[in-house]
Amino acid sequence: MNEPLTLLGIESSCDDTAAAIVRGVPGKAKILSSVVFGQTDLHADFGGVVPEIAARAHAEKLDIVVEQCLSEANVLLSD
């Protein structure tokens, strides 16, 4: 396999929503962009992560994080 692949990785952990674009071949890849939206401020008043607030923030920010990541990498979703 000599043709580079372009991959979109999406992650939604407990209190972070993130996306990254990676391009390369097995054994050699380059991160083209990585965007993370952290929720620390949303949970600060509660002394820990509130699952309902975290889930809502993931739903609200996922599209934004992916769009920003694609833009920073200068690639289209179809790529």
C-alpha cells in the first residue's frame, strides 16, 4: 500500500470532544490537525463531571470540532 490514507478520528471522552485528521501510510503518518473542546468550565461549579451536561456538550460541539479540524487540515470530508 503506497497511496496515503487520510483519516478522521473522533473522540468523546468523559469531558472532552475532539477530532483529528491524520494522513500517511502504515508506519509513517502525519497529524494534519487536532482540535479539542474541553468542558472543564462547564463542570467547575459541580466539583466533578455531570454526565447530562457532558452529553449535551458533546452533541452541541461535535460538528463544530469536526468542521474546524477539516478546515485547519485544508481537507474536505469527502477526502
